[in-house]
Amino acid sequence: MIASEPMRRLIAMTERVARSNATVLIQGESGAGKELVARAIHHFSPRGHKPWVDLSCAALPDHLLESELFGYEKGAFSGADAPKPGLFELAHQGTIFLDEIGELDAKMQVKLLRVLDGVSYYRLGGVRKVTVDVRVVAATNQDLEAAVSQGRFRGDLYHRLSQIALQVPPLRERYDDIAPLARYFLAQQDSRLRFSEAALAMLRVHSWPGNIRELRNTVTKAAVLAQGEVIQPSDLLLHPHSNGTALNGGSGTVSLDGMERRMIFEALEATGGHHQKAAARLGISRRTLTRKLKLYESNSIQAAV
């Protein structure tokens, strides 16, 4: 599923980072695949056979987040009928993934910083300190440096979290990953289905503001609604604008054939005119590429007559 050079570089870096015990901050747009990178860090690390625990810091209100992370003792608050270990305890010797770390309030930022510095802590209502050995991987779609400068995020916590910082590129910058990912998601729905070349062309030129999450949802809907075993552009139900260019007819718009032609010539330019490499980049056969080029040449001759 990973064919683009930016993602190949990121995965290679991920494997190197995984071997260390450094705290990692993964940054990128929503839906770009930050959790997949975090899971890869855990998988490739010496802790890979130990617990993996994950939590979205935006999923819980502040007063519940503390008890979720650090646990509580019986009677610590109304409803605490039995002691409960926190996620840090559950992740002992493994990895804890804190998604949307930029949503932490100031109080929780201080508590997390102390744990990252190796300081033992108490469960809520507890009298016995808890010491854990946990690797922390965090993720955010926010610009934390800007948040630090604006006073919304502690600078010391930011630097502690970003011992290693990884940036996940958005899907629109990973052109070569779109078709493999789309085929993978389609196979998950129904292995009998496949994309037409025109449908793949439409997928490749879409801007994907929702990144991989949006691509998965688009493919899932297409698999459910498709009339036959070949997914056509009309099955994709994409918004009529892609990278600022309308797909429907009319003034100032471009046809699907026009997009396909542009993509073919861009692939040829990127591969130095090598037909086999360009065809592989486009996800089509060399014979299909040759046929398309002959058609474009014929149309150009007819237009010139």
C-alpha cells in the first residue's frame, strides 16, 4: 500500500526511531495516518510484544482524563466503587499512544511532564506511589510550536514530547499511494470489485482534504452502491471540485478525459518519458498507455487539419 517516496522515507525513519526509547511526536493532518505510524513504532520496537494502549486526549472531559491516565482508588470520588489502574499502568513495559495531545489542559500538561521525566505518581485518592516503564508516542494535527508561542501549550512539555518529531504528509502529496490504498480498501469490501481506469484517474486528482479516512469512506460507499463489478467515476460520489478544478462540464471546467490526459503526460515527464515506468506509476498496462498516446496523437492531427 505504500508506493510514494515520501512515505517510504517516513517508514524507513520509523523503523530506525522504533529501536530507541525516545519519546516521539507525530504531526500531520487529521486522517493522514498518524496512528498507523505510531503502531509501526511499537511493532518495530523491542517493546512490540508488550502492551499497546491508546487514548484520544480529546475524547474525554478533563476531570475524567486524569483518572483514565493515572487510575484511582476505591472511594476517590462518587462512583469509585473499586480501584482501577490507569492507562499508564496498563501500558507498563509497552507503549502508550496519546492522540490529539494538543487538547490537554494546563493541569494535565504538568502531570504528564512529570511522568515523562520519570517521576512516580499517585492514583486519584491513593497513598502509594506508582512507577511505570512506558514509552510515550503522541500525535497532533495542531501546530504545537505556535501553541507554545501563544501560551496554550507548555514549551518544556513540547520539547520533552518531540525528542523525535515525525511529519506524516497529507494524501494529496502522496500521489503514488492513492491507487494502492484504494484497491486495498476495495478488496476489504468485496474482492470481486475493481476500479475502471477513469475511476482511478478521478481518485488521483482529488485533493483529499480528509486524507486516508476520506478515501476509505469514498471507496466503501462506492463498493456498496456500484451497479456492477467495475467501479466507475459515477460510483465515487466525489465532490465536483478537486484541487480547485471542476470536473463537470461548462465554462472554466475540465473533463475527466482531460484530467486523465494531464496525468499521463505528468507521469511521462516524471519518468523521463519511460513508458513502462509511467504506466506503472499510473497503475495501467503499457499497452493501455500506448493506446492512449496514439489516441491523443490522432486527435491532435485531426484538430490541426
